[in-house]
Amino acid sequence: MNSGVCVKGSTYNESEYDYYGIVEEILQLQYLGQDNHIFLFKCHWFDPNSIQNDATHGILELKHKSKLNTYEPFILAIQAQQVYYTSYPSSRNKEQNDC
């Protein structure tokens, strides 16, 4: 699981959340007329409360087993930004040092 999507979002209070997920399905909706269609992404969203921001290195750490509690899987494709997921190097070192 290397690539995914991010949707810039905000809530109705002081907090602002970006939502990160993995595309599970791509749907095309067609309407009557010429060139009347949109694309939707159905995604598995990670819980934004499980995301930690490492401002020093400019990376985010998230738990891949986390899941957003609400069922809101769909976004418009135009809302998505592509992101890349990789293993966090220090987590491997912590696991090896703990053994």
C-alpha cells in the first residue's frame, strides 16, 4: 500500500483536519447530455486523530489499522490530492531495539 489520497478539510471549530485514505473503487457517474460525467473515489479513510505531524522533517505518521468512525467513503476525484505512504524509518529501529 504505497499510494493514496488526501483531502484538505476543516471542521466547524478551531481544529482543522486533513483526511488521508486509500482508494478502494473508482466510479463514473454519467448524466444526460454530452460530456456530463463525474468521477467519484470510494476510499478507506484513516482516523485523523491517529495522525501525528513531525514538523521537523515535514512528514506525517499515521496508523494504517485506524479507520474513520463515520461512513463517508465518497469524494469527488477533483477534491483528491495524491499522497505516498512509506514505512517510517524510526519505527523499525524502535521495534528492533525493544527486542
